[in-house]
Amino acid sequence: MMEGAGAAAQSLVINVGQLVGEEFRQLRGVGGEVARLRSELGTINALLRMQSEADEDGVDHFVREWMMQLREVAYDSQDCVDLYLFRVRSRQGDRCFVRWKRLLGTLRARRRLAGDIRDLRALASAINEQHARYGVSLEPLRRTAAASDPAQAVAASARALRPAHQHHPSNQFVGNRVQATYLANKVKALKSDDENDKQLKVFSIVGFGGLGKTTLAVELCRQLETEFQRQAQVSVSQTFSGGKDLQGLLKRLLLQIALPKQGSSEQADPLGNIDTMDVGQLENKLKESLENRRYLILIDDVWSISAWDAIRSKLPSSNYGSRIIVTTRIDTVAKACSDANEDYIHRMKKLSDEDSEQLFVSKAFGFGNTCPKDLEAAMRSILKKCGGLPLAIVSIASLLASYKPPEGKRMWETVQKSIGSQMETNPTLEGMRQILTLSYNNLPHHLKACMMYLSIFPEDYIIVKDRLLKRWIAEGLVAEKRGLTQMELAEGYFNELMSRGIIDRATVLVTLREGREEGCRVHDMMLEILVSKSLEANFVSLIGGQYDGTMSYSANTIRRLSIHGGVDAHMEDGSSSATVAARRRGVTGIGGVTGMIVQHVRSLTIFDPEAHNKLLSRLDEFALLRVLDLEGCKGLGRKHLSCISRMYLLRFLSLKSTDIKEMPLRIGDLEHLQTLDALLRTVTKGPFSTSDVRQTNLNDLPKTVKKLEKLEHLLFSGKGESWTGWMLPQGINKMKALRQVNKAVIHDHAVAEEIGELDQLQELAIYVDTRETGIDQEKVAEKLACSLSKMYSLRWLDMGNFGCDRWPFIPIMDFLHQVESPPRLLRYLKICGCINKLPDWLQSLTDLVEFDIGWTYLNGVQLFSVLCKLPSLQKLYLGPYFIRKGEDMVARSNQSFPELKELTLGYSPEVPPVYIFEEGSMPKLETLAVYIGDQPKQIVGIQHLTNLKEVHFDGWRDKLKHAVEQVEQLNKKRDVSEQITVRVKYADTN
């Protein structure tokens, strides 16, 4: 549980190493102490990592206390070094005189730093000597986390979907009846004339722990008992290896396979002395026992591809229609088992609200009974937390089964409010905790801290992937690796967590066509586990929201502070029931934010825009902040921004959706800043959902921003209209680390030339402003074309001109024809502005997935003749005036669009009057969105889109009537399973 501290220590070893190398001369007398501290911290880091990877149940309280003390030393050491960076070290760009003046002026501070380091080293030594004196052994740390066999937990999982009365006629799996029958038919399918059916097939059931994978698999085996001559069921441990573990698994298989089915006339296979057989002999015996027989084997809970490869290599092939069923929590393992054949992979789904309630009521009150009225509210709240997870529903319902109203009502309310602490202390919920914790314990060391970091976010919160990855990096949780950027590594971390099912993919957030933001969320039960671990490791401190009145941070120094809302900054009454309950759980520090000591906080996140005033008034005390996330906070003034500008160690700063009016000049002093987010925010949960626009009031960014030479991500959008952006200053070429810039405006041809020197750029939104007079627009465009020819790393490009909607239309975008060497790795391209025709090089963009145009006034034939040949194009957005007046949009039969799945026809007054789809056009199109608005437009040939699954219409009721009727008539001719989903938003309806 020291993953956070381990990450801190590992990051510190790197930071201190840099100090010893780069700052040794400036440290003078401090350098030797820092070098010795680095050595001490290397040992601490190793111990904390051993503790992270050790069997949690095997680590005693002495060792836990020892590691907790060392963890705090690691944190304090990093604070000590950061204070040196903040107060003592010479600043970047200081001249010689200034350096010497600072050196002399900080003599006392450097002496104090040296003393602090000596004290920390002495403290670490004293801690280690103390535990040596008590005879504390390192042996528990050497035992890696084995798959402790939580038999009761597994049994609970296997029974999770059954109603309370096993003998009842309705003894079926709640919520899984349909999928169980469907899977059983698929598994047993065996046509005598189909050679493929006769081959051995592997079916994988994949899903998060507690969803009922084992339950479903065991039920499948029960239903298919008469279809197979031999059956066996075995479980695999987390630490499965190809030696003794494989030998034991083969023995368990043989012991079951050797026995004929009950009632069969077959004799049991003689096994001989099975205990003395090695792996090779067991393999041969298994092959002999299954020869000429159809068999079904369940291999439960496979954790790795290497484990599967070892098992599969010992199982005999078969031409008798034999089947293997594998259950796993990890998507990549499921794909490996089933050879990436999606037809053989079943992904478990959470129970619906109706099935969740049925399961809960049957376990809590008995089959056929109902929930008493006075407990319904508590039940609904508990079910919301359970989130359709059968194991959680069964475990909590079983706990509450003996508490009936009216006397049991208080217990229901207690459990409803404190499920997390109940999992820690109540034996009935221990099995559920073990099952859920297995997924966390099986993570590699570097992913555990990243996973714990998710406890910062509130319950049910959709976490934007891009925001999370940048925060991981800023916190030092993502290591550096040769050949990969930290962002690429962080992306890999995220994908691994997604593959393991620990985090769920959430609604994609769409932001004013600035791009798409992928989201994720954590299941409430897993979040309870993460919060528990984070609090124990002093990884994060939580205030407000569900922790209102029980400020969940320990007596240790606050390191990461997360405000979930509902905080009463003046609450000092320690006698409330919530406070007493918190103290019983070991949570201290109750009493609002006023008395908190915040000098050591390295991360501050505020999720409630109305509950932060008292805390923000103390911003000048947050000297060691690396991450400051104020997204959505209102009331930020000059005083607050002045404090932020002095947070010298800041790496991540989000002012997204705040109401700031001006960025201070001193923002350029934050030389360690990696991410600056000053975007407006538009959240759209569907193509026609009402947008929630909350924006900054910035008109521009100060020119001092160009001093931020470590800045990688600069996100900006101004107030009001969309035609605003950041005016790029001369000297932008100094910002060599930039990877993402949005939204930049160019007036100066010299700046347009400098842009080409930013060779790390991967995402760029850049506009020329044709509204301004006195600008040599042709020269600006010429230099920009030259710069684009040098940007080989670009993956995402948004180009256009401010003023493209003004008459007379200026074909400024023709400069794209002058781009000699286009960025060939582009996956997203947007062109917004008048252009005579698409550039020839567009056809060379073989990786282009998404294309977006508007205000281009193109010839429709030329437009589609180019786009239809792009081999990877999946999403196409045709915005306002994408086509010339008087032309219809025609998708012709000979225009293949080989991968196009989504087509959006944006609101475009007058043009085109008709959208035509010929027979055979866009054969893979699945989603069509049409924004008709108040325009009288026609859609012809929608029936030719044979793969269409979903249609969205937006416009006035009378203008949409015919289009909607067309799709309805089309659905009448389609099979029920092939119906087109129709979503309509009427713009003239309140």
C-alpha cells in the first residue's frame, strides 16, 4: 500500500540525481549531503517497492508501520529538495552578477537546507535502527503477492446470481438467463457437415471481478453436461507458472476427466500413480484419456497470456467438437485465448436496474417478497453504489438480511453511508473486498500508484483521459523510457488499466468541434477500495461531498488535497455524529479547511466551484504545488493569479472554464510548467444534447508565455465567439517542448516562419486572421506553408482563417497547395476557410481517420473524388458552406469510402439543397447525423446506405417530417434485429 510513497521516492531519486549533477556547483557545501541523501532514498525506494509487491496478508503490523515511517521520510525529503529549487537555486536566465548576488543572499537558506538533509538522513537511520532493535524481519517483503486463495470469496462469486431459494422453480441466473442460453447454443453447436465446428474452439468470458464470470461459466457447464463426454473445471492462480503450478493443474484435470458421467456405463480411466507423474507424463495421460472423445474444459480466472500459453500447449487438439471455456478479467488475455475472434469472446455486462433490484430483494428478503416502503430509499442508494455488480449486491444484501424494520432501519442507513468502512471491518463483506482487491493487487508496481491516483476524483465523475494522463506525468508517476515520450507511456498505462476492466470507458465528451475527449470512470466499489488504500498510505486527503463532515485525511502531513464540494469552511464542531464516526475509523483533522496545514500539499484539485473561497484565500501558502486543477472554479481574481504565478514548481495548471479575465505577465516565470489549460468547456453527451458552455473571459495570453520553455501543452480559447485565439508572439520558436497548441492566431510572417522550428508539435490549431487590415496575408500564408512542410510529427491539425464567413470570401487557404512535404502521420485534419480545390497531397494521408471542413466553397465532385479514396477515413464532418452554391451533394456508386462509418452534415444555409446517396455508396456507413435547422432540404437515397444503424436529425419540425418518415418506412422493411435507431431533436420545440 506504499505505491504512492514508492513513486515519490523513485521520482526523488531521479530529481536528487539531477541536482547532484546539474546543481552541484551552486549547492557548494550542500552537494555532499544531497548525494548521501540520494543514496539513502535509493534504499527507501527499494524497500517501499518490495512492500508494494509483497503478499499483503503476509506483511505484519510492525513492517507496515516501518514502511509508513519511511514513506513520510521520502515525502519530506522531496519537499526539502523542492524548497531548495524554490528558494535557493538560481533562476533560468539569471546573469552572472544576479547569480552571485543570489548565492550570497541565500547562504543562510543553504545552511538550513544542509541541516534539514542531515536531520532527514539521521531520522531514516534511526527508524531503521529502531526496527532492527525490535527484530523486525524483511522476510515478509520478499514474499511476492501470491494469489491467496480466497475460497469463500470465490464461492460467493459463483453463487452471486442465484435467487435465495435454490429449490424454487425460478431457479435461474438473475439477469443472465438470455446470455447463458445464447452462449450454451454457441458452445455446443456442432454440424456434422461443418469441419470448422469439429475443431477445438476456445470461448472467453471477460469482465471485471464480481460480474459473475465464474457463475456464468459454471452454469454453462451444467447446461451442457449431456453434450460432452468428458468435463473438467479448474482454477488458475495469479502467480501461475509453468512448473509445479502446471503440474498441479494437469492433475486436477485428470482426476475429473478420468471419471465418466453419472449414470454412464463407461468405466473410470485407470490413472495409475498420478502423484509421481511429471508434466510430460501427465500431458500424455490427458491426451490418452480424451482421445476420440468430445470434451469441455473450464479454465477459470486466467491472469496472463504466458499462463494461457503454458496451459494450452498441454491440452490435446480434437476433431470431435471439443470446447474450452476461459474466464479472465483482462481483455488482452481473452483475445489471446480466442485468437482475437470476437465471435468467441463474451464481455460481461453489469446487471440492469431491474435485475439488480430483483437480486437484492431475493437475497435480503427471500424469493417472492418485496422491499418494505421505509427501506426503499436506502436500497436504491445502495444499489446505485453497487452499480450492477452482482457480487456487491449479494454481499451487501446478505449482510442486511437479518436487519428488518423498524429496528433494523438504522443499520441499513449506516451501511448506505459507509460501505467503504464496512468492507474493511464487516466479516460478511470480506469476500467481496478480496475479489475486488485482487484486480488491484495483480497490477504491476508502476500502475498501482496511477490507479490510486483515481481516488482523487469524486464518485460517478467522468474523468477526461487527456487530463488524467497529463496529471500523472506532472506528479512523476510516469517514468521516462528511451524511444517513447512520457505521454505515449501514460497512454499505455491507461490502455492497460482499461484492458484489465478496472476502469470503464465513459461517454465521449465533444467540445465545439475542437476534438473528442475520451472519458473513463471507476466503479463505485473499486473506488471505495482505492480510497481506503489511498488514505492508509497518506496518498490523498479528501474533503467534502460524500466525506462532508468527515474530512478524510490522517494525522500525517497532507500531500494531495481534493475538495469534493459541500465543505463548510467554518465547521469546528467536533461533536457531530459524522465527526464521531470518522474518529472511530481513525480519521482525524475534522473541522473545515481553515485550520489545515497546507505547506506540503503538492496537488490541489477543487471539484465544487462554490466551496472553495476560504481555501483559495490561502493560495499563497501552497509553496510546493506541482498540480493545481481549478477547472470550473468561479471568482478567481488578480490576487489569486498573482499567487499562482509564484508557484515556481508548478507543472500542471488548469484554469479551464474559470471566469478569469486576464492572465498575469508573471505566468512566464513558471519555468517547470508542462500543461497550461485555459480552454472554454462545452460538454455534449450526444449529438443533439444541450451544451453546457462555461468559459474563460480571456481575450489573449501575455507574450511572456514564450518564456515557458518546458511547456508541452498549451490549450486556449477566449470568451464569447469561436473566432478568438491566442496571438502568437515573436520568439515562439524558443518553446521547443511544445507538443499541443490550441488555438493560435498568426498576424506576423516572422512568427509563421518560427512555427516550423517546433519539431515536437503533434497537435496544432492555427488560424490566419483575414479580418485585420495592414497585414501581408500572402506572405504570412507563404511562410506558414513552408513551416507545415517541416512538421513531420503532426497527428492532429486544425487550420483556417478568422473572417472566412465574411464577404467577399478570400481563398486564403490556397496556401495549402504550396505545402511541399505534408505531415503524413495526420489522423485528424480540419480545413475552415475558402479554398479553390483540395490539395493534391491530401490523397497521400493514408493514416487520416477524421476529416472536417467548413466554409470551403468546394466543387462537390472534386471533394468526394478525393475523400472517397482515403483508406483509413472513418469520420467525415461537412460543415457550413462546404460546397458551392447551386450544387447538390452526391455520393456516387463508384466512390467507395472503404472505411467511412460516421457522416455528419452540419447546418449549412442554402447549400446544398439536396443530399443524394446513390446505390452502393458508403457501404460501411453506420451513423448519419443531419443538422437541417430551418432549411428546406431533401435527403434522397437513404435506403442505399445498407449498413446504417443510427440516424440523428436536428431541425424544425416541419422541415424534418419527410426525412423522419423516410427512415420509419425503411425500418418497416427491415428485420427487427436490423432496425435503424432514430434520434430527433426539434429546434423549434421548447
